[in-house]
Amino acid sequence: MPDSAEAADIPQAVLAAPAALTARGLAKQFRGFRAVDGVDLSVAEGSVHALVGPNGAGKTTLFNLLSGFIAPSAGQILLGDRDITGLAPEQIARLGVARSFQITNLFPMLTAREHVELALAGRAGQGFMFWRSDRLLIEHADRAEELLASVGLEHAATVPADTLPYGQKRALELALALALDPKVLLLDEPTAGMGAEDVDRTVELIGRVRAGRTVVLVEHNMNVVASLADRVTVLQLGQVLIEGEYAEVRDDPQVVAAYLGEPDAAH
Amino acid sequence: MVDVTQQLFNGLVGGGFLAMLALGLAVIFGMLRVVNFAHGAFYMLGAFGAYLLLTEAGVNFWLALLIVPVGLAVVGMVLERAFVHRLTRLDPLYNFLLTFGLALILQDAVKSQYGTQSKPYSRPALLDGSLNLGLFEYPRYQVFVLVFALVVCVAVWLVLARTRVGMIIRAATERPELTRALGIDVGRWVTPVFGFGIGLAGLAGVLAAPMRAVHPAMGADLIITVFAVVVIGGLGSIFGAVVAGFAIGMVQALGNLYVPAASQILVFILMAVVLLWRPTGLFGREEVLT
């Protein structure tokens, strides 16, 4: 379907799509300050939606709210039509929202296969039914082999993740995401601390995983945002500064000012 | 030569107790990030439990070996739900204080009820007498304790390494948040793991009853050494706890033989040396500490 003539139309198609993830008036009050202050966000199904903004804009807090790791002080979060406000992280994960973390995306001492098996167990919602796991475990083990093979890690299945080279760690993260088969994928700075070559590879990996899913991305690297994101929301001081396509957002004077940190930027 | 091998054997037996206690501490620390200062008190309760079951209800050693650890595991789970759980969101210091206070309360409660005198507990008839190990005669009961401790350690390792619940516990120990993000309810496992660790302490206590003095301070005397074992093995490392447990047992036994005057402080000298050489312990990983 996406031949090059239609590719330019994707944002419009995406705009017409229903929202996969919605935040309404979302707020988080920490002692003394509001890290997230009344954020409205609508992430269209099938889109890649980037959250950008200077440090302290509330991006990570917003991520933690969306994935249930912290409870909002006010507001509502919807997954499709379903209200997921206040659910535990594992419940939200089982409903089809997978998230990555800024640095620690893997279990250092677990083998690659165990990573994928864990994700499969979590997704099946049977993480606790260890006693009736025989049949399921075999099913999972086979599926795990498949997933590892699909990212080229079949040879590394029994090796602790810690000992994998950098590129293979990234591949294992991808296998984890695929194992969860999420509807919505929340990626927290997937290219943080990477060199140019790894950035390119990661952009390519995300391009592969996004097929049939919705991706929300916190990202500092504007080249990554430009090549992946259909929509961009700029946050500042816990509030939405502006939302739009990359090109319009990039040239907005408010955004330029926010990034340069000019004092009159905040209105 | 015979003396040395016999002392090494004593060391292995003593190490078995250290290993079982350190194993429980390590599992609890890994899953809850709680250093359980009350661990020694539960070891003492294990021994007292066996003693009371025998004197009050005529329950023999073998049944006590089953009943006491299970009973204490249940007590541990109740404690986790009622107290420990409420404090996990706060500074870890609150749980240090809680378990430390608990240790003092349990120890003094037993002391006020049963006094400070050691209680006699005889070996089970089946394990009376001694066994010829080729080089020397060795008490049957001690051989039993050593084999039992080894079996327990290997069994725990197999559960952690081979089963799904073990995989989940290892995952939650390393990265609790990532585990939850994969859809696994980590909270469900916290209470059983705490109970399991307490049960292991109780098991060690029952095993200790026939060969060590059953008295209220028996846990407090031992637990300091167990903390040294956990630190030497590497905080949070289950493998390290077991290996260091047996190793320290042997170091203590050899210390008794060659430098009896220093045998009490030998463990701590060793701990200082290990920490200077490897600040995270023999099998610890830097990340575990952060």
C-alpha cells in the first residue's frame, strides 16, 4: 500500500484515523511543582507521534503516566475507548501498551531466550501460573525461537544479554517488543547516547516495528523525529506548547525560542 | 592431617547453616530491596519451634523439620503484608528499622518466656552415633545436616534457573520496572518470596536445634556473620551467598584450629580484604547496588 506517491498522504490518513491513545487534562503534581500540567494528547492509530521539548518539559513524567508507572493527580487516559487511568503497569502492558526505558531495556543476566519468554509469559497474562506452564512453556519456547530468528539472534539464545554486542542488544529489544505484540509502543529516547551509525540502524528498526502499530516516541534527535514522526507535540514546563507536523512545528517561533531558552519564550 | 580434614568437615557443616541463612537474605534482598535484620531471630524461632513442638506436643524432629519452616513462612508472609509492604515506598531505612526492631522484640519475647538458659534438644534416633568416613569417625547428624543443606541450596538454584517462577524472580531482581512493563505482576511474588526466605531461616533453625544450643540469642550471635557472608558473596547474588557461606564456614573452622584467638574476627578481616579488592563482593555486580 505505501508506494511513494501515497507516502506523502500518510499524515492526512493518520489524522482521520481514530485515536489509539488519548490523554485528557492529564496532570501530575509532585511536591511543589506540576511536572505535567493539563496535557491533552491524541495519538492517532497507526501513527508515529513524537514528544519533544527541552529538559524538564515533562516528557518522561508523561510517559510514566501513560504506562501506569505513576498515577496522575488529575485527568484521564484512554486506550482506544477504554479508560486505563490508574491501572497498574502490568495491566496496561497486558492491554497492549509496551514501553521502553531510557537506558535499562534489558535484563543483564538473563539469556536472550529468557527475555523473549518473559515477554510472552507477561503478554499471556500467565506470569504467575507457573504450575500449569508445561504445555505453554513449550509453545512459548518455540515462539521465542521464531522471534529470535526473526531478528537474527538465534545463535545467541543462551547467552546472557549483558555479553551481547551493542547492535545485538538493540535487536533483542526489538524482539522483546515483537513478543509483546503491542498495539501501542512507547519508546523513551531510543537513540540516546548513540553514534550516527547506530542511530540509523535504530531508525530502521523502529520503521520495521511500527507496521500495524501506534508508536509514541520521546526523542531529542531532530533528525530521528523528522524521519519517523507523523505528528510532533512540543512540551514545555509540563504543558503542550504546540502540536503539528514536523515541518510546521520546527519553524514555529515559540518552539525555536523554547529550545534556545529565551526568557520570553514562555509566552 | 586428620585434624585438618575433620576441621574442614566441621567448616562445611557450619557453612551449610551460613549458606541457607545467606540464601534467604539474598533472595529477600533481591526481590524486595529489604535487608532483613530479623533473619537471625527467625532462625532462633525455628530452633525454639522445634523445641516447643517436642516438649509441648511430642512432635518429633522429622515432623518439626516440615511444620516449623512452613509455619514461619506463613508468619513471614503475614508480616510482609502487614508491615514491610507498607514501608517499601519509603526510604529503605524504614524497613531496616522495622526488621531490626522486630529482631529485638522477638528475641526478648522468647527470653522473657523461656529464660536465657540453653534448651536441650536431642538428635533424632535415626541419626545418632557416628559414621566412618575413612579418615575419621564423624557424627551422623552432622553429615545429615551437610547433605541436607547442599540439597536445599541446589534445589533453590534449580527453581531459580529452570522454572518460570525462577525466571520471573531473577528478572524482577534485576529490573523490576522492565518486568512490569512486560506485563508481569511483580507484586504478586513479593510476599511469597519474603515468606520463602523466612522459611529457609526457620529450616536452618530446626536443623541447628540438635547440634547447637537452643537459646534466645543464638540468632543474634550468628546473623552478624551471615551479613558478612552476604557482603563477601556480593549483595543480591544468590550464587555468591551460597559459595561464600560454605567458604566462610571453612575459614572459621580452620581459624579455630590454627589461630583460635582470632577466629571470631577472621571473617571480618576477610570481608575487609574482599571489599578492598572487589567492592561489590566476589559475585556481586556493580549495577545491583544502584
